Amino acid sequence: MKLKKQLIGAGLTLAAAVLLAACGKSASDAKTYSSTFGADPTTFNYLLDYSGDNTAVVTNLVDGLLENDNYGNLIPALAEDWSVSKDGLTYTYKLRQDAKWFTADGEEYASIKAQDFVTGIKYAADNKSQALDLIQNSIKGLDDYVTGVNTDFSNVGVKALDDYTVQYTLTRPEPFWNSKTTNSILFPVNEEFLASKGKEFGELKPDGILYSGPYLLKEFTSKSSLEYMKNPHYYDQEKVTIEKVKLAYVDGSDQDMTIRNFESGAYSSAGVYPNSSNFAKTKEKYKDNIVYSLQDATSWYYNFNVNRQTYNHTAKTSDEQKQATQAAILNKNFRQAINLQLIVQPTQLSLMEKKLLKILFVTHLYHRLLYKLETRLLVRQSHLSW
């Protein structure tokens, strides 16, 4: 099945096939995958954005040079073959010649060419992509181009040797370079389509992008639904066994509802969590069909900026306000209160613990500093290469 891994959420997931069969679903339903999503995509511009909520959608719609199989191994996607120079600096990819760009209606737009990969990197560099740090110091000459030392993109180490051969020259050997090609900043884009869309490229609607992947986006309604249909012209379509994907928005406020919908046959899979009120019962009932999902390749963390110098993105203008904000951040009790609230979810607490937490937070300091003063959290995402 070609369904990308992002469609199934982290945590615990119910394997649905056995339950759906027991519920008496018809054979035609085996071609439809129904589940949930918890956050709206904000853009389909896969070359400039690197949010997980967005790439979870786009990677089902657009292919890169390589992709990961079910075991994490790198396998061909748009590249049918590749080679690496002896010094580890030059990667050459031969593109498959049957890969095409399609519109949201499934109409062929153009063949996918090597120049599409060059266009993608230039567009990402010119528009300061969020993911530039992944490749800026890897591809020869790209850092100079981004920083303005060199303004001629032809000096950057990505070349279309012919219509179906793209070559990357690196600044230093990176044995993990192939794994980077699965990231959307290295995906191709059709230059003519990109120019025709301008700033509207990647808009949150089906015709905001072209498609080269296993699915076409048919519908997206904010905080409601996402729907994909199988791309009937996809080069690897015989491996795409799911023909329709229907995702319903769930904000997590009613975790029991997800299980109820799964049991009614509305969902093919459903995330279950230890803090859900019916977790123990669900675990016992479906113990043979619970899959513990693996940790992905992303780590999230945050830090307090204890040496804050600027207040450009806040409403704090006076020296008194800035000093009060700094005092709050330097207060250990304040930082611990924030940490506790972020780490411990209320549904995980007993009644006594909830009362204790309320006592901790309902204080003059908490209200005065947490709600009236704006702290600046440095939120970072660390992308690890396999």
C-alpha cells in the first residue's frame, strides 16, 4: 500500500481491518481509508514550509527522488537509479521517464524533468524557505547564493545534465545525503506552473499545486475534513491499494468520541491515549489489534530566553513592562509553573491533583505574570537524519 506513514497519527493506533470485517462492512469499503487529523494544514507550499501538519498532507500528493519503505529503507521514487562519486561529493540521479505532473482533476500537465528540481531549490533559496538550513551548507555554492556573496544561481551545485538526469555537488561528503531527498525542500516544481501561480502557489485548495504522487487532493475544509483520491495515472499505481482517503477533524477534546466512531465503523483506524477514560476497556477489548507506533525522526523542545534583548513581537513597550517580563522569566517558580502546565495534561490528573494544580496556578503571581505579561519562548524543531 502506497499510503504514506503520516496518515496514521503517533501514539497508539487501532489496526482496523479485523474490526471492520467483524462489523460487517462491504468489500468495497476496503478501498477507503477513514481516520482523523488534529491540525489544519496552513499551506501546501512544500518548498517554503516545513511544518509537520503540512508535510503530512503534501507527501501524499508530491513525490521526491527517493522515499522510505515500511522498514525505513530508502527506495526509488522519481529517481529510478543513482550513483555517488568516489569522493562522496557528487550525487547523480536518473529520473524515471514515465513520471508526470497532473492537475487536481487528474489531467496531465507536463513530464517531470530534471530542471524541475533545479527550479525548486532556486525558488526555495530566493524565498528563504523555512527548511533552508537542511541544505544551505550542504550543496556547493548555495550558502554564498543565499547570503548574497554570489548572485548567479548557475554557480550553485545543482544541475540538470539532461531532461532526466539531475546532479548535486556537495561542499563535503554527507553519507546521509540520500535521506535528505525525502524532505520537501528537495521536491521538484514545474517552472511554468510556478510562474503562473505566483504568490498563490501552494494555496489551500486543490488547484494550488500540481501532483506527482499517489493521491490527488479532492477536498479540504478547515477544521472539518480532508479527502484524497487515488491518482489514476500515478507511475506506481499498482502499489496504491487504497483508492480514497477521508480524514475527519478531531481537536482531541473528546477522545472517547474517536473510539466510538471507530467501533461504529466510521474510522478505519483511531488513536487511543492512556489518559482517555475508556483506555483500559479499549485496550482489553482490542488488545490483539493495538499497534504501538514508533517514535518518528523529529524531536521537539522549548527554552526560555533568559537573556531577552528585543521585544519586537510583543505589546511590551515601556521599560517597566520589559523589566517585569524579564523578572518573571528569571523567577524559578514561574518557569516551573509553565513547565508543569505544558507537560501535565489535566485529563491525566486525579481530582486531588487537579485541586493542587489549581491552587498552584490561581495565585496573584500566576495571573499577573502569565496572563498579563508575554514571555518569549524559543520553540525549535530539530530534524534528525537517519
